[in-house]
Amino acid sequence: MLNTQPNIPRFDDFYEALLAAHQDLPLDQSHALNARLVLLLANHIGDLDVLRDALARARESASTC
């Protein structure tokens, strides 16, 4: 089951680290970093049903932006 409740202690610190990882990267490298990060985290999760649920929810929210 996909956990959609806040689950990251010190979320602001994570967000700062995420922005820092992208700093000074050209757009194509920033996209590549995001893709690698998604694959690493997906591998860590390791549950295809959870990953499919996450993909569906992310897609839904992308269409409402």
C-alpha cells in the first residue's frame, strides 16, 4: 500500500538537498538526475503494485496542474 501521509522527518532539509543536487545542471542533466533518482527509489520500494499506484497518482495530479 502506498503511504501518502507525511513520512519524511525534516522535509525542508530533504527539499534543500534535492534542489542542491540539481543546482547548476543543464536541463537535460537535471531530467536525467530525476530519472535516476526515480529508478533508485523504485528499486528500494521493490513492490510493483505500490509503484503502479504511485505512477497513477502522480499522473492524475500532473493533469490537474
